[in-house]
Amino acid sequence: MKNRQQAVRFAAFTIAELVVVMALSLLVVAVALSAYQLINAQYFNYERDSKAVLDVNTLKRLLYEDVQRAKTLYVVESGIRLNFEAFELSYEFTDKAIIRKPMLEGVLADSFFVEARRWEASFEENFVAAGLIDYLEVEISLHAQTEKLSFQKAYSARQLLRLVPREVPRK
């Protein structure tokens, strides 16, 4: 009879112990989630900044190559126009982007999302508002940092004689 009256006891946790364990688990999960969100935000900022730097480097490379390969450079209303053997190319400088447009049917433009704060062009060290140029300076801004890009075009004497009309002095 004695065996019947003894209650069967199982080894188990109390409700209070389970509540403490759940509270600690919740705290660990909250810290892990916060760390994940912080790292994820840093990753997206890094990715955005890396893409912007890549855009600036690509712009510098293309503009340098285009200036060197072009036969002539001209200032137009919103930017510059580059003449090549078989086609023309323009760069437009806006507040939010620099747009590179090939003047060919069906060819898409390239957009570089950097702010062109200031740009100026000159020919033989004289400022040019419209016409032939041999020097271009563009000041760009990216994430509150500014950078000056300078490009020089060297013309041959033969090109200059054909391109720049000079007055013949009269006797």
C-alpha cells in the first residue's frame, strides 16, 4: 500500500525556470537581430558608396579616352561635343548627373550620377563660352566630397590651321 501512496515524481523544470530561460533566449535573439540589421545597413551603405566610386572612375576613364581620341572638342549649350571620324558624342553636365550621349541612332546614353558643380572650358588658356576648346575642367561632388577633373586636348598645327580661321593682315 505504501507504493500506491507515493506520488510519482518526474525530473522536470518549474514554470519559473522556463520563463527565465525564455526571457534570456528572447534577449539573445534581440541582440542577434540588432547586430544583423546594423551589419546589413553597413553593407548597403558600402555597396552604394562602392558603386558611386566605380561610376566616378568610369567617368574619368571614358572622358579621358574620349578627349584623347576625338578629332575636335566644342563647347555647346549644356556641355561639350566631341567629333570623331564616324560619329559625334556629347557630354551634358547637370546638377544631378553627367550624361554621355553618342550621336548614333539606337545607341543609349550613359548616365553618371555625380553632381557637376562647375565646369569650364578654354582654348589656348582663354575661357570659351562656345566654340573650339583644348582644355576642360569639371568639378564634381560625391557624398560631400569634391574633386576636380582636368582634361587637355593636343591639336596638331595642321588641325589648328584648318579649324581656327585667322584674319590675314592687310597691307
